[in-house]
Amino acid sequence: MSIITEMSELLQKGKAKKVKELVEQAIVEGLDPKVILNEGLLSGMMIIGEKFKNNEVFVPEVLVAARAMNAGLTVLEPKLVEVGNEPVGKAVIGTVQGDLHDIGKNLVVMMLKGAGFEIHDMGVDVAPEAFVEKAEEVGADVICMSALLTTTMPKMEDCIEVLKERGLRDKYIVMIGGAPVNDSFAKQIGADYYTPDAASAAEVAKEAVLSK
Ligand code: B1M
């Protein structure tokens, strides 16, 4: 069995320590960090997601798989992130209120760091007002919101409403992402950009800040 397949399978079983060791080994063997991420870690997480949807596994199994994913990511992060000297801009990022999913958001954080952003990561379950207050406090250029639940997506619009109410809408580039979100939802709520993955989020954020 290849190291990548083994990583994916151990992740599905929630073996965090072993996943971490395999990521370390894969790096030493010179495997491309993007292959380790996409084919080793994310593919395992996607299989768990499918099984979860089909009631073949339940929240505890998903949780341990997510922990194993995060354990692998901590080792992989320095390889995915190559920060330049001058910060491109400042970004405030978080998962919206009521939502505890943070794996995708953490990937966006890594990619933004790699693109040269100074990051203010607010974690999960972030209230609409809190995004705005943090952005004002740190002098952010970009506000990035992640949502994984259809029930929490409306919190993104609430944040944009808070910006409008406070006369701050044009001050910030607002970006959204997460599995249930799409471009038409971004247009509907008045966000500036929707991006489907972490790499494109970083690219778009950089372009948007440089052309502002
Ligand atoms: Co949850 N969960 N979960 N879960 N979970 C989903 C999202 C679900 C689709 C599973 C399913 O039914 N198939 C479903 C949502 C259904 C819906 O709303 N339509 C669901 C549910 C229902 C729930 C609970 C309600 C389950 C329950 O308790 N009964 C509960 C809710 C808790 C809460 O948040 N209040 C819950 C709990 C959990 C765990 C805690 C067990 C765990 C999260 C652990 C953690 O994150 N630390 C978990 C997980 C792991 C998942 C799945 C299996 C995987 C999500 C994930 O990490 N994917 C997920 C099924 C799935 O998505 N297939 C599921 C990998 C990650 C890299 O992808 O986050 O999409 P993603 O990020 C992508 C892009 O979307 C994008 O970049 C990333 C890739 O590069 N992106 C952005 C993300 N954020 C961005 C922000 C940006 C730009 C791009 O800003 C600019």
C-alpha cells in the first residue's frame, strides 16, 4: 500500500498520531505537499463525509477523523506556507456564528499566510458584529467568512448588514466560502467574492488587495 493510501485510511480511522508520522515521512521522502494534502488527507476526509451523509459513520467517528486531519495539517503547514517579507495586507477570518467546522477555514488561513497576509484568525462560532469589530481594531483589508452548514450561511449576510449599518461596507473586501456556499449566494448577499477552495481564496484576496 502506498504511503498516501495508508494516510487516507488511517485518517478515516482517526489515528492522529500515525497520520502525523506518515505526513512527516512523506515530507522526508520528498512527496509534493499538495499531493499529501489532496490525495492523503483531504481524500480521506471526503470519504468520511460521504459515509456520514449515508449514516454509515456518526459524529464521534467524524470528530476523530477531523482531529487526525488537523494533526497532519500541523506538520504540513510549514511546507504549504512560504511567507514573503512584506505583508500584502491584513485579513480577519473565522467560521460564522453557530458553526464549529474549521478544517477548511484553517486551510484558507494557511494559504493566506502563504500569500503574505497578516492573519487575525477568530476561530469558530464568530458573531457578525465580532468580525466587524476585529476588522476595525486591526485595520484589516479583507474579511473572510467560512460556513459549512446551510443553517449558518445567513450569518454571512448578517455581517454584511452590520457593515452597512455602520457605514463601513466599502471599507472592506468581503470574501466567503465553504461547501454550501456558491457564487450566486455571494451575489445575493452582496459579498465581494466567493471562492471554492483555499488556494483560490488566497489568490483572489491578494489580487483584490493589490488592485484596491
Ligand atoms: Co459536520 N456537517 N456537522 N462535522 N461535517 C457537514 C458539513 C455535512 C455536509 C455532512 C453531511 O451531512 N454530509 C453536514 C451539513 C449539512 C448541511 O448543512 N447542508 C454536517 C452536519 C449536519 C453537522 C452537524 C449538524 C452534525 C450533528 O451534530 N448532527 C454538526 C454541526 C456542528 C456545528 O457546527 N454547530 C457537525 C459536526 C461536525 C464535526 C464537529 C463532527 C466535524 C467538524 C470538525 C472540525 O471542523 N474541526 C464535522 C465534519 C468534519 C464534517 C464533514 C464530514 C467534513 C468537513 C470538512 O472539514 N471538509 C462535512 C461533510 C463534507 O463537507 N463532505 C460535514 C474538508 C474541508 C477542507 O472542506 O470545509 O468545505 P471545506 O473547505 C474547503 C472549501 O469549502 C473552501 O476551502 C476548503 C478547501 O480548500 N473554504 C473556503 C472553506 N471555507 C472557506 C472560506 C473562504 C474561502 C474558501 O473564505 C474566503
